[in-house]
Amino acid sequence: MRPWARGCVDPVSDFKTALAETADRVTVALDALLPRADGPEKTLNSAMRYAALGPGKRLRPFLTIECGRLVQADERSLLRAACAVECIHAYSLIHDDLPSMDNDDLRRGRPTVHIAYDEATAILAGDALQTQAFEILCDEETCASPAAAVNLARRLAEVAGARGMVGGQMLDMAIEEAGEGEVDIGLITRCQRMKTGALIAFSAEAGAIIVDADKDVRTAFEGFAHDLGLCFQIVDDLLDAVGDENLTGKRLQKDADQGKTTFVTILGIDGARDHAQRLADQAKEHLEIFGSQATRLKDCVDYVLERQS
């Protein structure tokens, strides 16, 4: 049994196969979309590709495609939107790992971009991947409807900017510097909703934006993504506390070493496990309007709850 899981069944093998297949599709599509590592700017292009095409579960692109299928969005549009999501995610990881941020030297079992290249190249590669995402979304091959393209780009800008990931990273840094007793679970929750949950929310909503789905569908995806995102982060905190570094592919015990307040330090190991389980149950409840068609997304919730990396 996983060190944080209690009373949960393993996600079905069908889900793991689907996740791997989606990861392969997204990697192939990204390979075609990203600039080749040649010409005078080949170092930049090489760093972009190193970050975006490296090993990864591609969970956010998976959510984009699976949620989009529930609303019958075009498959090509979903794949390209999934690539845009992965570009933003890769950019955020590059910048999070920088010496001025989390100062990590290992990511997904490989040297982080600023270690594999250098800090300046890493910053520029992150910047370029961010703009690449919007180029993909605004291309007519992604959305035949100009209105849908604008709505996608606007929503991604919102979740990636000061009200989303960037703002969440700033809060995360403030929490790291805060003294004991100055951070409560409300602030931790707000931080992680922005830093981690916002992009997960876009991933789940993208297909509904493309087809201009009705309010009930959008609300269901928003609720699902909100609870899944927080569950994901709590598991991250648990992994940092009790995970296996050989499985996670990154340095652990960072939060404890830095004296940082997390869900685990506030709730304890058992309390964090219980909270993650409640959020997982709630995430599945939001999908009930889709009936049996949402089975794979419910399997995804189990996967997030019991992941080891």
C-alpha cells in the first residue's frame, strides 16, 4: 500500500494505459510544434525541447482531452490545446526550479534546465514556452471559431498570471518566509488553488470553452478541477514528507528542511490523508452529471490520490 493511501483500490489498468497513450500522442504533437534545435538560437530551442519533451505523465493534457471528449470537442483541437497546456506547465517547472525560486537541481529524474544548460538559458526557455502556448491556441488549426480562440487564450492568461500560477508562486515564497504560526490552512489552500489548481482547472475546462458548453457543464468541470487540484497538492506534500526519492525523481524533505508550512505540517500525515480522500470523493461527485462516460476521469482521481511521483 502507498504510504498515504488507506482503503483505496488501485486505479484500473485501463486508465494507466490511456494515460500513457495520451502522453505519447502529446509528445509527438509537441515535437512537431516546437522549434527544432538548429540555427543561431539552437541552444534556446534545445532547452525548450529538453523541458517540454522530457519524461512526464502529461496528466494535465490528459484532462484536456478526456474532459473535452465528454462535450464532443474536436479531437485535433483538443490535442493542440493539450500541447499548449503542457508548454505552460513546462515553463512553470523551469522557473520554479530556478535558484531564485525553489532552487532544485533534479526534475523527473534528470538535471533541471538551469543545471543542464545555464540559468539565463532556462529563463529564456521558460519565456519562450509560455508564448508558444498562446501561439498554438490562437492558430486556426486549434479553433475554427475566432471567439473560441480568444476565450481560450484569455482563460489561459488568467490561470497562468497574477491571479493564477504566478500569483500562487509568489504566495508560496511568502509562506516559505513566514514565521511559525503565521500561516493557516486558508492561506495554504488559496496558494495551492492558484499555483497548482489553476492550470488543472484550465485543462478540464478547455474543451467546454471550445464548444461553448452550457453553464452546468462548465460548473461541473470547475468543481471537479478545484477538488482534484487540491488533492494533487496534498499528495505532493505527502510525497515530500514520506515518499520515495527513487520513485519521485526529485529531492524530498525540502519542506521540512526549510521549515515551510504545508498541508502536512498543519493537518499531520493522517489528517492530510483524510483531507485528500475527501477531496477525491468530492471531485468524483462533480462528474455525476456525465454518468458512466466519466469513468475514466474518476479513475484519474484515484490515480492522483495514490500516485508515487
